Amino acid sequence: MPLKVLIIGAGICGPALATLLRRSDPENSITVVERYPGIRHNGLQIDLRAWGVPIMKRLGLINAVKEKCVHESGITFVDSKGKQHGLFGVAGTETGQQSFTSDFEILRGDLSQILYEASLQDSDGRLDTQKKQESTPEGEYGPGVSYLFGTTVTRLDQDEKGVDVTFSDGRTRRYDVVVGADGQWSRTRRMMFGEEAGIDMFKRLNVYVAYFTIPKEPGDDDLARFFHAGKGRGIATRTGDRPYTQVYLMVRTDSEEVRRGIERQSVEEQKETFDKIFRGSGWQMDRFLKGMAESTDFYADSIGQIKAPHVVKGRIALMGDAGYCAAPVSGMGTTVSLMGAWTLAGELARHRGDVPTALEAYDVKIRPYVDAAQKLMPGVPGIMTLESSWAISLLHLIVSILSFFKIDKILMRLAPEEKGGIPLPEYPELKGVYPA
Ligand SMILES: Cc1cc2nc3c(=O)[nH]c(=O)nc-3n(C[C@H](O)[C@H](O)[C@H](O)COP(=O)(O)OP(=O)(O)OC[C@H]3O[C@@H](n4cnc5c(N)ncnc54)[C@H](O)[C@@H]3O)c2cc1C
């Protein structure tokens, strides 16, 4: 029996799951509902590491990723005068085993677009016609994938046989499975566990990050730069081979005022808060703050991890940041969200006709991957957001020594390719994927 699936959120893992489910059974009817009017292209570089690399290979999308990859030569640390301390290059292994800079650095919007387009391709690789993508009441139950943009879900009522979904436009539909892929503030999670419990599952790291791009200037080369500005502030720039420069402003603070000025606030309010924190902090800060004020792709959020004891309730499941956000400072958020799509699609194919059993298996099987992804490297995020000038000087000395003796390369070779040493689970039942 083909499945009727609703996926809430067209970020990274939402379209990835839609692609896997469609390929697994072309008769599956998959609706993806996204609250924005289209695919969101904001966000800067994200990494594919560990299991993220083989999953994109299995999907036949690794070449599409490579074509869009931002090519960086490595990362260096700079002081307030722009002087470099240490230099760490890319690993160049093209496997899950990588150094500070991933071999697969891709802009979030590009990865989202690749996965979105893949979900709209039929088994011969043809793109669906626009007519099919536009969801009509009949079309939503037809085979394939349809996107409902500018829409959210306001209510979920489930019984043993299915889930009744009420959309923000007042329509109701019944699905076999509902998957919340709606990011770290997931409304699906709050509907499943209750408003307060759903919010409390977000464990703050008391770190806030702003992401935006500014015009490229001479001196912005293919080396990523990290500047410790002290007082818990870190600034990174990345240009790679692009005609613009990406700026990341990061601050670690337990100030309630800062939290209130950033978490779930308007862009204007967030920009004002970052301006106050970073003004006068050295290096090229005046240029960055001017660029921030003028940027149209600004995105900021509070950094934390979602600790949900379970990601399944009956026929409703959470996936990606919604269920197990690993935090951008882990470098594993995108990878573990793809792992969620892979495992959920695999279990639904394995337990065909028995959705509750498939979801229970997903809930258990995803856990070790989540635990591994959420394990932050020692010292993170403190080491990126140092307080005092002596700590910054000490760090510059250490990175210079590590880089001179190429100790980073030795450490990388010793690390397992798969994070936590756990391999990608195999699902022979999953159709339309490429062999290992
Ligand atoms: C705009 C944006 C920019 C980002 N930039 C970065 C970055 O620069 N670096 C980084 O490391 N991580 C970034 N992230 C987070 C990163 O994408 C995720 O950590 C990771 O890729 C896992 O993706 P996901 O699909 O689980 O969630 P997300 O990529 O967060 O996608 C969630 C999707 O759900 C949609 N959504 C939310 N609520 C609802 C609702 N109620 N109904 C319908 N749809 C809803 C959102 O609009 C979004 O499209 C960003 C996320 C977003 C949304």
C-alpha cells in the first residue's frame, strides 16, 4: 500500500525525506508544507561530514553538491591587526573524515535547492511539471511530491489508523504519517509534547550567531579567518571562490537582554542587538557592521541542542533540528538531519504497511547517531568565544605550534571516518538509491 505522508518544513531533511520516499515507491503521495513562500535560500556555509557524504552519494547527488561547493583553502586565526596565526588546510579525502574545513562546504540555500529539485524528479530524472507541483485538493493525494508553500499546520489529531491535519488555510487532510522537519523551534514538537515541554527541550548553549554576506574587498581571499574579539565574541569571514564575503558574528553570554533581543525576534531587532555587542570590537568591525545593516540575507538565531527523549508519538515523528538539533557549532546538524531522513525512509520501507512499528524502529535506531552528533568537541563553544586577551594570545601560540608541526593532520588520520565509529545502516528495501 502506498503511503500518504505529510512533511512539515522544506529545509534540508524535509526535501531529502521526500526524495527518498518517492524513489522508494513512486506511488507514495508526499506533501511538503513550508511556512515561507518558497525554498529559503538564507544561511551560509554548512558542512557535510561523516554519514552525510555517503547519503548524498547514495542519492546520486554528490556531483551536484561538488558543483556548488565553496572552495576554501583552509582556515587561519587573525588578531585585531589582521596578522595570521596558524593555518589549517582542507583534508581533501572526500570521505566523511575531514579537518576543520570540510571538503564539502556548501551554502545552505544551494543544498536545500538541490534536495528540493531532486524531490521533484520522477524515476527517469524528469522534473515534474509546474501543474503537478501546484497542489490541488485531488493532486495532494496523487503519487509523487507536492509542495504547499506559505502554509503551516495548526492542528494534529491522530488515531490508530492515521493523522487528521488542519492547515493554516483551514483545509483538513488525513495522512498515514506526519513528519515534523520544521527546525529547532519546531511547532510540530510543541504540538506533540505541549508548548512548554516542547520549548524546554531546547537546551541553550548561551551562544548567539548572526549570518550574512557583505561585498567582497581586496584582501578577502579563499582562506577563512577567525578573529577572537574577547568578551565572549568571535567573528569569522569566509569568501572561498565567491564574489561576496560571508560574515559570522558569534557571542557567548548569559545576558537575558541579549537573549530577548535575538531569540525569535524580528531581523531589525536582531541587527540592533548584534550592533550593540560588536561595535568597536576591532579588526574590520566597522565594515562588517555597515554590511550587516545593508544585508538582505541576514539570519540569526540562538544556538543550542534539542534533547527530546523520544522523537516519535504514534504516527507523528520529528526529524532533523526539530527532534535532535546538534547546534551549528557541532558541524553535524546537516549531516544528522540527512541521517534522520535516511533512517526514517529505510524503516518505512522495511516495515511496509506497519507505520507505527516503522516509526518505533526509527526512534530507537536514530538515537546513537544523535548522541554522536551532539557530542561537542572539548572546549566548544568556549574556545570560539574567549573572554580575556591572555587566553587569546595563548590560543594563537597553540594554533601556531599545531599548524607548524601539522598535528591537525595526524589527529584527523586517527579519527574514525564515521562520527562515533558508527557506520551508515543499510536498507536493501530502500529503492532508487545507489549502492555503497
Ligand atoms: C533560514 C535558515 C538559515 C540557516 N543558516 C544556517 C547556517 O548558516 N549555518 C548552520 O550551521 N545552520 C544554519 N541553519 C540551520 C541548518 O539548516 C540546520 O541545522 C540543518 O541543516 C538541519 O536542517 P533541518 O531541515 O532540520 O532544519 P532547517 O534547515 O532549519 O529547516 C526547517 C524548515 O522548516 C520551516 N518551518 C519552520 N516552522 C514551520 C512551520 N510551522 N510550518 C511549516 N514550515 C516550517 C522553515 O522555514 C525551514 O524551511 C539555518 C536554518 C534556517 C531555517
